[in-house]
Amino acid sequence: DLICVPCETQPYSISALNVLFDDMSSFFEMMDTIPPQMVVIPNKYEDRYGTTAEAMTVLRKDFGKYLVPDFAVRKAEDFNISAKERLPLPCIARKNSIALQDIIELSHYLLESVVAKPNNMQVA
């Protein structure tokens, strides 16, 4: 099992991420179960570079063990076009699209994470 938590690189999003992780920790403790693997996926949709850089620093410091190393989904118009056209990103993106590059890199990381830590479920 894997929980992907997208997070914008803005101060309010970082504060909400702290609350979310506290709530999830309490939930799994109350349920007396081991929490699944979690991955925080930062996105750089913020236009102000200083705010984004500061948020990424806080994310690395407070949530470093949950981050994809040296990665964030970058701002790209292809995401808006994909949503507007109601088509998957690979259908509208050009071969050199940074949006497509980011999603492919993220997909590889997530698949490798799941394969590296297989679910220990047993078939009855």
C-alpha cells in the first residue's frame, strides 16, 4: 500500500500537511495498525520563486523521508490543457514536455517503491 500526498509549495499547504500527518498518525495508532508507505509529492505551481524555495526547504527538513529525492512537479501549461481537453497528459503533451517528463519520473519512482516493498498480504 502506498499513499501519495500532493502538496503545493506554499506556506498554507505545508501547515495543512503537518495537520494531515498528525491526523493520520493518530488514526493508525487508534486503529492499532502499521501505517502504509507515504510519499509527499511537491508541486511548484507557485509563481514566486522565494516562496517556493522556502517551502521546499521546509518540506525537506520536516518531511524529507517522505519526499521523492530532488523532485517536484514543475508548473507547465500541459496540465491545464490536459484538464481542459479531458485527455490524459500523454495524449496532449509533446515529446519534450516538462510535465510529461515529471509524470514519467514520478511514475517510475512510485512503481519502484511498490516493487521494492511488496505488500505482505497472503492469499487464503
